[in-house]
Amino acid sequence: MEIAPDTYSELTSSIAAEYESLSRQLKKFGRFALDNSDTLALETVTTVAEKADVQPSTIVRFAKAFGFDGFSDMQQVFRTRLVENNSSYRERIHSLQNDEGRDGVASVLDNFTHTGIESLEQLKLNTPVAKLNQAVEILKNARHVHLLGHRRASAVIHYLHYALSQLDISCMLADGASGMLQHQMNRVGPEDAVLAVSFTPYTPVVAEMVALQSEKGHKIVSITDSPLSPLASRSTVSFEIQDGRDQAFRTLVAPICLAQCLVVGIGQLLENEQTS
């Protein structure tokens, strides 16, 4: 790659496009870079290498693979992103922390609250309006919406099943109950849409089903957590939500918020059609 990306968005797209062709170590650092953009913006190459568990030379090779002269040149992209988001949601989160240092379950509540706020801020800052509009149009115009998600993602697809049904949107759960996932997904037709949800470490069967539906040319809207997710590259529209990966129990606040946004967006389009 000869020309270095100018923006974080361009760099993210480049990493996602080139990811499979990278060496194992470069893949490892690429995922770390996308999951820890603030670290790359603020820390030295030595500190970043320690946190990413790679050698500094790996970071330099990664930067050069994407057209940069070295780490410092690439770091400017991450710093620019941080400055542009200088509403500083991290500072606001830290300002909410209780100086008294509450213990026990109150501390758990504090941690979940702070993580949820951070996830919502990330969602707001990093979700383009064009993506929202495209996803809403796909789901509204689909003959049937097939909701695919297992494990932690089950909460999201079950909410969507309930909420979309309230709008009289024809939707079907592809939850694999009684071992029927293949049968459920075989019902997806060319006028349908799949809404798939999966997060790290990604449910293999969900990734496989998304790949299969993509090969068939079906429209897919995905909610996941990284541009490197196996869902992202296969989807017509993909939302990547960073959700506090360093937490033992990851919050579902932002995915549920996005799901609610999509439902309300569909409802608004349907209402506009009725009144026009």
C-alpha cells in the first residue's frame, strides 16, 4: 500500500480490507489498534508495544504496511481522531466516579454505569447517519426480517423480535432452537433481510450463516464490535460497537440502544408513508 490513509475512518477501512493478508503478528496488532485507538494516540511506541504484547518493530512494520513512514506518522491519524472527539467522553465518565470509592455491589454498579456511558458515547460518535438510514430502509423494505444471534447476542435479537412485531414487521427468530438453525436460515429469500448480532469471540455458526447468506446475495445488517469481525466484511451495513473489552462482563447497553434506534427509525418511516 503506497498512499497512507489520511483519516481514522480510511485507516480502519484499509486495515479491514487488508487484514486477511497480514502476518499473524500484524493481525494481532491491527486488532489491538482498532480496539485501543486512544492508547495509540497518547502513548509511546514502547508502551503501545507492551500493552499490545508485540515488539516495537512489529508496530513499525504495521505502519509501513499501510503507507506510513513509521509509528509517529501513523500516530497522527489516531491523535487527530482524539482531538476531533474532544468532547472528551472519557473525562466526563471519570468525573462521574465516586471519590468515596464505594465497595461491594455499589462498586459493581458504578463500574457498569461508567462502562455503559462510555459505550453509548462511542456509539453516538462513531455511527454515521448514512449507515443508520441505509439499515432502516433495508429492514423496512424487507419481506421478512430474519434475526440471527446466539449467546450474549440473544438478548438483542429477542428484543428486536418483540419490538418489530409491534410494528407489524414480519420477523423470524433464527436462534437455533431444537437444532433448527439451518432450517430457519434456509427460509431466507431474495426479498428478505438478515439482521445478525455477534460479539467477540463470535459464535462460529453465526459467522458461517452470515457468510452463506452473503454468498447468496442477501441483504445483511449486522451489529458487532470490530471492523475485523467476521460479520462486518460480509454485511451490507455493519455497525461496530466498542463495548469495554477489558470488562469481565461486557455491557449490552449500546447494542440495545442501537436496536431501539433502528426500530424507532422504521416506525417513523412507516408513519411518514401513512401520512403522505
